[in-house]
Amino acid sequence: MSTKIIEADLSSVPVTTEDPPPPYKIETSSPDNPGFCEYAFRERQANSVPGGGMIGRQYFSPCKSCSFLCGNEIPASYKRNWPEWVDPSVNFRWESHVASTEPMLGGLHGELLGCWICWEYDQNWVKPMVPQDWYEHMRHHFKVDGYRICKGKKGAMQRRRNCGARHCPKIHS
Ligand SMILES: [Zn+2]
Ligand SMILES: [Zn+2]
Ligand SMILES: [Zn+2]
């Protein structure tokens, strides 16, 4: 009887920033690219090794493989009713792009984005999304699922190669 009461109490506790984020499972996943642009896939791997990854301004020029141009505007709906909203960073957005053969398919910039979180944590390839839908998807990951970004000294999402923690379970670019 008493255990039932404890279970009921636990289930009603909301997710807080003190709760550990979901465990990271990339070490057990396959190195195959599920559908990201080849350069985006490569960039995500490069950002995990010392000295790897592009320099900041390269994220704002067209992808040399698919001509993708990364936007930097965050939809207002992403931040709605969420004062402590987190910025997934332009680097992470760039790494998430999917090559689109139809320029207008992804909207203004032809931008289509896949989800690294679903892929790295659950080995689940979600259908690529236009930015508006991608941010809605990210909002759910950060606000509801309990994922957290790993922040650097300046408070922004940092690259995995700059994270000192081994097997850090947070989200990096
Ligand atoms: Zn590309
Ligand atoms: Zn996802
Ligand atoms: Zn980290």
C-alpha cells in the first residue's frame, strides 16, 4: 500500500533542471548517415575531435555540397511561455541540415532539418522538417523531454570537442 503512494507522488513531480538528462547512447549507435547532408554529417563528427569543425563564419555561407544556407532566426513560437528558453545554436542547426533537391521544398532558404537528438539517443530518424517545425520539435525535447544543452563559458551551446566531461549526456554542437 505504501509503495503505491510513493509511486503516485513521484509521477506528479514535474521535470526540473536538477533531474539528470536522458542518457547519451551514441557510443552504441552505427556510424551510418541516416539522411543528413554528407557535409552536415561530417561536420557533426568533426566537432567532436580536437581542432575539428568549421570556423564561425563558415556556418553562414552556403554548404559546399548542397548549397544549403542556414538561417539564424528563431520563431517566436519556440520561445512562447518559456522564459528560460535555450538556443540550440547555429552550429547545431547547420549540422542538422538535409540536402534538398527542390530549393523551395524547405521554405525560404530551402532549409530542411533532421533531428540529431532522436538519432543519437534513440536511433530514430525523423522526417526532415522546415525550420518552424524543427524548432517546435526541439522545444519539446528541451522543455518536455528534459534534454539539456551543454553550455560553454559564454553560456552558448558548445562543441563536443570543447566539453571536458567524459560521456557528457547533454546536447553539443
Ligand atoms: Zn549540405
Ligand atoms: Zn528529435
Ligand atoms: Zn558537455
